[in-house]
Amino acid sequence: MAKLELQELTGITVEDLMIESEKVAHVQLNNPLEHALLVLVKSGYSVIPVLDHTYRLQGMISKTAILNEVLGMERFEMEKLSEIKVSETMLLDVPVLKKSDSFLTALKAVVNHAFLCVLDEEGYFEGILTRRAILKKMNRYLHEQVHYHPTGDKTNV
Ligand code: 2BA
């Protein structure tokens, strides 16, 4: 594999690294929390996107928020899971990116967020960009720098 140069790294866009929407676990606005918890547990993720029926992003739902919702004074009131909708419990303030955003924009964003939703101009969901995808690219670039400049020549870093 050819060495990854700095210009190539900074020239990478969100589109090059994102996970396409078909592969992203998600739930719908009017799903009951029971369904959302099932998807979260089965997929293994802690937070996933919430979409409406037209595939527009509406929020995010987490295992923690669901468990908080059903936490009673003395026990988890699991019967509530079928009564409450995702729309009542989801997080509304969702960080987003565009496909055309640069690697550096994405790098800054994943400092504070494990993943970001990627939307088109009209708010339709196109996929997600994860912290893992960004770190993987950074890891490759930095290791190649060390490999090609083992004596600490920092001219290309
Ligand atoms: P978390 O679910 O908190 O997962 C944190 C990290 O743990 C993930 O980092 C990944 O490295 C690992 N991990 C968790 N569940 C996994 C699974 N089922 N298969 C493989 N690895 C798993 P990232 O890959 O950077 O993902 C960051 C966040 O993006 C995840 O946080 C999750 O909220 C979301 N995410 C990632 N891929 C997703 C997908 N296909 N569908 C929905 N959400 C996804």
C-alpha cells in the first residue's frame, strides 16, 4: 500500500470514511422504547440515530436514556417500555456533518462525539461517521511517518 501523504489525508472527505445508511442500526420516531431497547441490545451500540418515515434525522436514542425513563423509585418499571415512544425520550441536539466536509472538520468533531450523523442539504440521513474511522486513518498516517522518518525527521509531519 502506498504511503499516505499529509495532503492526501487532509484531502479526504467525510464521504470517503462514512458508514452508509443501510448499514446503520436505527429506529423510527414512533417506535415504542421496547423496540428501541431491543435494537440497541441486539446491535451492541450504546446510541443510535432516530429517523422519521421519510428518512430524515430527528434525534438519537441511548440505552442510558431508556433505562432512566423506566427507572422508578424502587425498581425498573419495564412495563412502561411499551407505553413510551422514542420521540418522547430521544436526544434532540444531534451533531451532524455533510459528505463534503473535510477530514480536519471531522477530526475536530469526533473529539467530543463518538459518531456524527451525515445529512444531505435537505436533512435526509445518509449515514454516520464514527470516531473509529477517523482514528484508523490518523493511526495509519502517523505510523507511516514514524516508519519513513525513524530518526525524528519532522519535515513531513
Ligand atoms: P458505542 O456503541 O458506544 O461504541 C463504542 C465503540 O465500541 C465503537 O466505536 C466500536 O469501536 C466498538 N463497538 C461497539 N459496538 C460494536 C459492535 N456491535 N460491533 C463492532 N464494534 C462495536 P465506533 O466504531 O467509533 O462507533 C462510535 C459510535 O457510533 C458507537 O458508540 C455507536 O453509538 C455508533 N455506531 C457505530 N456503528 C454503528 C452502526 N453500524 N449503527 C448504529 N450506530 C453505530
